[in-house]
Amino acid sequence: MLILNELFYRHFDQIAKETLKLPASGSVREYYRLKSGNSTAIGAFNKDIRENMAFFTLTRHFRWLGLNVPDIFEVETDQKHYLLQDLGDTTLFSYLQEAGSEDKISEKYFSAVENLLDFQFIGHRGLDYNICYPRKAFDKQSMMWDLNYFKHYFIRLAGVTFDEQALENDFHTFTNFLMQAGTDNFMFRDFQSRNIMVFGEKLYFIDYQGGRRGPLQYDLASLLFDAKANLSPEFRLKVMEHYIETGKKQFGINPEIFNKFFYPIVLIRIMQAFGAYGYRGFFERKTHFLQSIPFALKNLEWIFDHYRPELHLPELYRVFEQILVSKTLSELSFTPASGLTVSINSFSYKKSYPLDNSGNGGGFVFDCRFLPNPGRFAEYAELNGKDPRVIAFLESKQETNEFLKNVFAITDAAISNYLERKFYHLMISFGCTGGQHRSVYFAEKLAQRYAGMQGVNVRVKHFELDKS
């Protein structure tokens, strides 16, 4: 932080009066907004020097060619801290949510793909790809990395079954086909709506430090099948046609060859995105990435229904079929209802606690394992916490009643406060050993308490019972 403030002073000859850490994204890079009066800049810190060097070199190259990327104001000698032009907070994604008019959205997307063509063809000129990181081309090795990322961080963590060798064979068949698309232009790598800034009347582009040589189709696939942008098939086709028509006129793109490889490349892009959502969501427990999964499933389903590649990929297609029918994956989205939604869960500590997919991150997890366990008695073993006999057993125990009284005191206060502050979500979970008796009982009791309360929507999920 001190170094970034020194860079700000070096550039503006002013001391930064405000320093605000910006929300984390999908990388380990840290970003800060530094301000003093009318002077503002973005300070960045990244320990990966090779990635930084790629970013610095690409930025200088693109600015020399007149392409819209942020100016680099200052770079510290350690090559880990640097100061960038502040392009504001409006991304193409946020603009999409607020624009309302399809004409306005079309105008911005048409502009985005026109700029993309400039990066791919003009940006390619004179670029030394040896500086690109981690590879200088989106070659077979890069593709296999993405496919294995998908395998290890998405389908394994999502509980999808597959034959290891058969899937590996399909990966090689798939990548051998994709390599025929060529790697003769600059590939931005992550050309999606959150990496496009609406600044003044222009679009600016960020997060290209992973750029390299690659096929033209990849960046357009990234933009049009950007999961949470949730573009309609008709709109995607309109933007794609504008890209091809403009590219044919200005740079000689062959529409037939472009179309031959477009949807197979969309597929590998979706698989790469699934890998990122799995790693950041399932593994790092970042809600935004989990919430993107249902949108990516929708894109995958559309591809399967309309443009399934005519390649012999039996095991890969079997994996896709499992993904598309997975109830667990399809339920990862969260759409706020009006008022306060109280999500109440029961779960087994043997399996892990439930994830909060609301983005709020607030709430309570109550451990019921110290309370009397009806599951230890043969007459209750096959029953659950909804059964009258289990309820009678638990309600006969003083510890149970005291625990419930204390829970009510905590949750009553929280719900009252959340309603007053107009919050939209509160998650309350109960865990026990097997997720069958005590946790189910308390979840049901809590749901009964708040059912019908004005301004409150109650959702109940029993993770273990719902499996049976």
C-alpha cells in the first residue's frame, strides 16, 4: 500500500487522500483506487513478475498502435507494483444491466467486436509473442491445460463420473481438430463483458495479460457466451454476423472457415469457464462463480441442441449429459424474492456445510451434535426429524428446548434487524452427525416460526433427506 501511494505522489506530485481497495475478482492481483482532488488512478499489486511484464509490454504495444487500453502511469522497480489510468467503474456487463434499450446494447456490442478485430489484426502486427505468459500461443498444450482444468476442478468436484482414459482420448481428438483453426492472430484470452470498460464515449479493454497467438473465434466466443451476460441466441447471432461482415470487409476473414470452427471453440471456452467456476466456486467458495454455473449450463445446453460438433467424442458427450441433468448444479443460482428470504438448511457434518449462493455471506450455522441423538436408538434409526416419534423424543429433553429457545433469541433479533435494513437474504443452517434427525428437527421448527411472517419468505432444504 505504501509503495502505491509513493507511485501516486511520483506521478501526480500530490499525496493520495483516499485509498480504496477494489473488490477481488478471479485473480490474485490486488487493485486499489487512489484519489486526491481531481486526480485518480488505479494501483495494482501482483507478485507474478512474468505476468506483469507481459501486461506492461502488451499495453505499451497496444497504445503505440492506438488501441484503447489503460495508460501505465508508473511501475515500481520491483515490477510488482504499478499505477494505471482510472477508467471508472462502468463495465460493459454493468451497462448491459442498466441500458434498457436493445439499440444501445447493440451499439456497444458492435463497437466491442469492431475493437476486437483491431486487437486481433492490428494488435498482431509487430508483436513479439515471446513475452506472452504462460504460453506464446493457444496451442495444443494450452488447450489440454484448459481441458484438464475442466476435468479436475469442475467435473470431479461436481461429482460427475467418467472413464479417465476414454475422456483423455476424446480430449486429444478434440484438440487435434481445434488446432486446424490456426493461431495466426492476437487472442485476448478473456474478452468478456467485465473486462470491457465504458469510459466517456469509448470502450476500453483490460485484463489481457494472458493474451497470446490464437484462433479468431476464441475471443468472440468469450464475449457472446459470457455466462452471466445471458445474451439471447438471436442477439448473439446478430453480433456475430456484424463481426464476420466487418472482418471480411476490413481484414479478409473467410466466413466459411470461421463458422466451421466457431462452435467447437465456443465449447472449449465454456469448458474453460466451467473449470474457473469450479475452482473459484467449489474450491475457493467464491459465490459469484457458483452463481455463474447455471448460466453456463444454459449455454452448454443450447450448443448441444443446435451445434453439437460432428466429432467422435463419446465420453466427453457423456460427461456433458451428466452435467446438464445435474439437479445440484442447476440449483446453484439465487434470485432474490421481494422482501427477506430466510434460507433454512439441515446438513451432515460428515459431508460439509451448505454454501451461501446469495452473495450476502451472512447468517448462522448451529452445531446440534452435542444434543441427545435419537439416531443412536434402533426405534428411531430409520426415521427423521419430521417424524412425530423423533419430535416427541427431542422435545422431551431439556437440552433440546433450551437450545431452541437460544436459537430463537438469536434469529429473531437478526430477522428483525435485516427487515429494518431492507436486506434480502439470511441463511441459517443446522448440522448434526448424519443430517437426518436433530438438524432436520431444528430446521423445521425454525421454518414453522417464520412461515407467514410479513415480509419474510422461508425456503427450507434438507441436504441429506433430499438425496433419498
